[in-house]
Amino acid sequence: MVESIKTFWKSNELKQNTHLLIFENGCIVIDAGCPISEIKSVCDKPIVACFITHGHYDHIKHIEEYDKLNIPIYANKNIVCLLESPWLNTSEIFAKPTKYNVNNLYFVDDGDEIDVLGKTIKCYYTPGHSFDSMCYLCDGNLFSGDTLFSVAIGRVDLPTANVEQMMTSLSKLNNIKYSTMYTGHWRTSTKQEQNSNIAYYKNILQKELN
């Protein structure tokens, strides 16, 4: 079962989706955009792991709460640079400049499979929006962060973004088998919807490179 919590920022200017994978014996959280107290109001299961899609401030605002509770936090190794830099984590651009102190990190990379609660979380490295971007697959559900949205892709004009890497990452996502895509912002999507969308996005990015 997947539950999504929308986080509102700056009088509803920005909405971030924190996703919960809820199982009989625990809960896995995708991104740390909302406080744990809010998660507890939705799910009474213990939080056993948190997977970070990328280190932009709206996705890691409450990451230190997980760290203090010794909840394993999975992320790409490049997140360390973002945690330490308000410019790279974009808090200096969009919010109050913030550095994050996190010790309980477990690094994941492309192709890694993490077993949690008897489930396998498949990890995909998808740089483009940020150079630490990861997507996660579990039980036919793809958690795409800000790499791919229902009707858009993540911005490629922010620190550590890269157009060529985004094109490669979109091709990778196009080859993944999934049913539902849970994104970092806005609504969910499906594999069927993205089959046509990705080719369109890649064409736009190619024009930027020409």
C-alpha cells in the first residue's frame, strides 16, 4: 500500500510529495519532506527506512529527524555535497539557507537492491535534475523524485543539473517495467502515459543541446 503526503511551502507555492510504502510490519518512507509527526498521523507502523531521491531542500527538510532516530537513510553518495551546501541543496535559492548534519547514511548506486521488510527496493541512478538523483522501484511502483513527473521533467537549470545526463536517465526510466509512478511533485502517473511523454521530453532537451 502506498500513501502520499503533500507538503505545502510558502503559502502553497510549492508542493512536495513524501511517499509511504506501508506494510504489515513497518513503513518505508520515500523522501524526508514532511515531519515524522505528520507521517505518524497517517501511518501507525514503525518507520524502518528512508530513501532519498535527491538532496534538494524540499525533499530533505526533515532528514535530521530520521537521523536522530537512527532510521537508515539511503541516498546516492553525491548527496553529501548537497547536505553541506545551501547553494547546491537549493535552500539558498528558494528558502532559508540550510546545511544538514546527517550521520546515518547508507549509499546506494545504480543497480543496487536493498531488502527491507521482506521487499526488494531496486535503485536506479538518474542524474540530470541533480547529480545525486535516484529513482526506486518496489512492487511495480516507481518513485521518480524530480527526474520525471506526470507531464514534465525536473528542471535542468539548477546547480549540478545536466541536460545530457537527463536524457540518459530518461532513456533508462523508459526501459523500466512498472505500473504506477509516484513523483516528487504533482500527481501520479503510469508507464503507459510515460511511454509517449519521454520521447517528447528527450526531443526538447536535444534542441537545447543543438
